Amino acid sequence: MGATKQGSILELVERESLTARAALASLEPAAVQDGLTRAARLLPERSAEILAANEADLEAGAATLDAGALDRLRLDEARLAAMAEGVRATAALEPLDRDVRTWTLPNGLVVTERRIPVGVVGANFEARPNVAVDVASQVLKSGNAVVLRTGSAALRTVTELVDGVLRPALEAAGVDGAAVGLVRSPDRAGAEALVSLPGSIPLVILRGSGASTAALAAIAAANGVRALAHAEGGGVLYAHASAKADAVRALATASLDRLGVCNRLNLALVDAATPELAAAVVDACAGLGVEVRATERAADVAGTQPLDRPRGHEWASEPERVATVTLDLVDGLDEAVAIANDETSGLAATIVAEDEAAAARFLEAYRGTAALWNATTRFVDGFELLGTPETGISVDRFPGPRGPVNYLDLCLRQFRIVGDGTQHR
């Protein structure tokens, strides 16, 4: 792409961010709540227009998108209803309490720890139109404005959601509709521009495939932009020797109800001393049409094929082979938790066990964003856990938002200190 076009897209994104910043003053909590409530009502009311735009996106993408991407792109009445439910739930949440805690120092200074808005938050995502609404509602609830950017696959649908639902709903509630900005260009340069403007957009939420998101995160880091990247995933299921085969089979099945999502079952680890539990995993996968790729140690488990990827490879990121699970046999709990910690994204791991002490040891040792016992990793989801849609699931391994990220996480920490003029060091 020529430098002139790149420059024009950068200017387009910066203009959108400045317009969004000017709308910050209108983001009064009560008005935002009203606006989100109206948006929840508008989604079904404008279903014909939204679904028509979505059908156009689907037709345009039919020749280039794989089945998983088309499924994520596709909207229908049920998915619109789910989007509306999520926005309604967000609107109903208590407004963000800016004051976290207050204490008085021995010298009389009164200190308050507070949450303050970031300003304008960017969001880049691929062919998932629902992300536009989920992210926008969370960002607005936090008192920030947002600039959305998606690729060509979902741009018609997202434009309709912004122009036909979000902005009109906000404006009817007295909020400046420009608080939801949109990069109206499908060029990849739009994503790169979004992560290159630290003065205008200091924080960007990145959703998408691992390689694409990693590249944008690197550009963001080089430009001093903080990125909350939500790309890697893959749930781990560890079947401990004390587990019952029926429980393993049920949890494996429940963990594979959808394949193109980050919190699905990706890697199954089974104690080597219990081959019947490995068979239960294979049975569950076979019943769903999911192939099982086995490591050398698990090669003798009937119904498996040799693994031709690294043990922690995330199958959801490989569209042609998304219906795949990896199986390995381990020497016990310590090895299972070491593999989960060191060779996977750290999104989530569950232990299936009747032995309470073993389960407690696994939950204590696992360092990922969510540790579970006899529960599917599919529950690692903002709406399921927190009652509100998430902006994504962060697997960062340093302090900050981690796990499902929502409006409470999209703030800066500030200390407010009040004295009477007599205090000194």
C-alpha cells in the first residue's frame, strides 16, 4: 500500500478518535444506561436491516471464508436476541463506582483510590459482528468512548449495528452518538493505524486469530499503545485417576458444543494408569465427529490418529482442522499441571476427579486465568461468570486485567489525596 493511502487512513482513524473524545463529556452514567437499554430494544426492531446487511457480508465472504468463520459471521434472530440480552444485562449493572477505598494517613492526609476513564478505547476484531455491540456496551459503561474497526468480512453488518442501533439509541438518551466511532475502511492499514496513536487511543482491545493479533500487538508495543490481546485460547481437561468415566465423557462432550471458540476443549490429559478414561474422551469426541490426535504416549489408544502438531497447539485457530482434540497420557497430576502451565495459552484448565485433595492441589498449582474442578472450560466466559458480555479473555501473564475483561477493568487507577496544608514529608 502506498504511503499516501496509509497516511489517509491514519488521518481517518485519528479524526474518528478525536470525534469520539469530544463525546466523552456526554457519557453520564444514567444517560449511558438509558442508551444501552434503548439499544437492546432497537436490535430486534431493526432485525430486518441488520440481517440484510449480514446476508450481504455472508454472500461476499462465501468464496474466501472457511466454515468456522462464516458461522461466526452469521447472524439470525436467535443471535440478535442474545446480543440484546447481553446489552440489557450490561445496562442493568450498577454504574461503575469510581471510589474504590478511602483511608487516612497518620499525618491526616485523606487518600482515596479511584478508577478514572482511559478516554478513547480502540477495538479491532474480525468476522464477529456481535463483538461490536459487546465491546461498545462495556466501553461505554466504563465511561470511555470507543473506536471500532473490523475487516471487510463484517463491515456491512457492523456499520448497520453502529449507524442503525448504537448511535440512534445513545442520541435518543442524550448521549453524543460519536462516542461509538467506526473505521469505515476494510484495509488492514486501518487496524495498524488503530494501534499507532498513543495520544488519541492509548488502549486497544484486539480480538482475532493468533498470528494477526500478535502482529498488531507488536505494532502497538512499538508505538507505546497498551493492547489487551484476546487471541490465544484452548481449554485443558485433565482426567485424574480418581475420575469416573461417565463424568469424563460428559465433560468432554459439554466442552465441545462449539468448536470455533477459545474456551472449548483443546487438550485432554489422562493419567496413564487409567486407559478407560482415555477411551471415554475418544468416545465423546467420536460422538461429535471430532478427531483425536494422540501423542506417542497415547498412540495405542483406540480411535486416535498420530499428533502432527505441538502438544499445546490450538485447533480453533486452524480452520481446516478445527474439529480436532489432542490427547496425551501423563504420569500424574504434577506432570498434567506442568503441561497446562508451560505448553498452553493459560486460558483455562479443569480437573475431573473424585479425589478432593487432588483437585485442590491442581487448582492451587495451575497458573492460568481460570482453574476448574468437574466443570467445563466453556464456562470461562464473561456473561456466564459475571453476568455481562466481555470484551474478550486476556491471558496476560503480568498484573492487569486477566480472564474475562469487562467494564470494571477498562479504567486507570488514580489516587486522590486531600490535606489541610499542614502536612509535610
